[in-house]
Amino acid sequence: MATTHSPDRRRTADEVNEDIRALWLRAGGRLRPDERLVYEQLVTEWAEAEANSSPTHAA
């Protein structure tokens, strides 16, 4: 992945999206099974980051 992150710091949706794009680029548009697992994890992380960045979620 393009970036590493500390477990106590959540990445922004933009940061996760950067990793998703890099994965697709490295894979040439076709994911192997192991890459698909990474992709699914990244999409889940992206969705959580996106949800946490919404104005209605902010405390």
C-alpha cells in the first residue's frame, strides 16, 4: 500500500482512496484473489472514513 498508518489514527477517505487507486494500478485493472481481499478491506475502511467525515456524524 502507498501509506502506512498508526493504529490509533484513522485515515481519511481520501487517503484510503489513494491506496485503492494504487492497488488497481499495480494490478493492471484485474485483481487476483489476494488483491481482492485487500481491496475489500480498503473499501470497508473507505466507507467507514467517509461515514465518519460526514457533517451529521461530527460531534
